[in-house]
Amino acid sequence: MTAFIDDHREAYGVEPIGKVLPIAPSTYYLHAARRADPRQRSSRAQRDEILMGHIQRIWDANFQVYGVRKVWRQLLREGVRVARCTVARLMRQLGLHGVVRGKPVKTTVSDKATPCPLDCVNRQFRAERPNRLWVSDFTYVSTWQGFVYVAFVIDVFARRIVGWKVSRSARTDFVLDALEQALYARRPTSQDGLIHHSDRGVQ
């Protein structure tokens, strides 16, 4: 916004532009004065500028691979007392980020040609009694040995997991194993009604 005023102030003047844009002329003059004399900036802005110089130096000196944590620890080793969140904020402003080690893992391969299963419960995740409605999902967890997948079935009434299964691969059978475990653990009786299952819910 101040750059726009800089570009058009000679033609229209600061005050007329300020009436159109949501900025007071005094605010613009304050920013202009701080640009002309950095000593007029706030103490936080002045410290941020010093810290950004240190951060840029450390990042460049370490082959531009350091992330927030390593830059922050190096600053502390050099006697620069600064909060980690401040380092993260300033690195974002500078456009700096660390290198993530390891190969990227693609955990989901979507097929738009495959029809989506019906939402049998219409997104209404409420139940009047146990075993009336189950919902299921699966996710992945990163471990030292690689990714593992966890499938689980939750009883909506009790809000607790009634079946689960861990697998090294995201195959259909491991999700069905979690459902089989839930069915065995709960062993619903005839009064619980008909059981119908899909990937979005079990009713």
C-alpha cells in the first residue's frame, strides 16, 4: 500500500489517496520516515533486522540446508538469545527453509474413475445405543523402520475403538481385519439390528 502511494503521490497527492485507501496519511508519513531513518523504527524491527542477518549468515554457511531448529541452536551457541518461534517467523520472512532428509513417500493414490462409496449415514455421526453405528478409517504413521498403516473402527455411541489393525502396506484386507476384530469383540446380537458396512460407516 505504501509502495502504491509512492508511485502515485506526485500525480494525486498523499491525502487524496489516503481518503480512498484504508490508510491514514500520518501512517504513510511514519513509514516513509522510518525508511529514510532506520533508527526511528521500533526496537523489535531493529532487532529483527539484526537477527535476520545472523540467520541468513548461518543458513548460507551451512550449505543452505539448516532448518529452524538447527539455526536456532546455532544462534544459542553463538550467544544470541532468541526464541525458536522468532527464528521460525524470520526464516519465513526470508523465504528460508531446511532440507527434509529421506525420500518423499506418496501414501495416497487416488483414482477419480472409481466411484465413491455411498455415505450410508448422511454424515450424521450419532447413535442412541452401543453397536448401532460404527465408523472406520485408516492412517499412516512414520517410524524408524518406515511407514506403517493403522486401521481402526470406532463405536460412535461409546466413542471408543472397538477394532484395529496395523500393516506395512495399505491393502484392503488389513482394513477388513480391523472390522473382523470389532465384530468378534462386540458380537452384536439380533436386537442390535442389521449390520451394514462401507468405508464411511458401519450401521
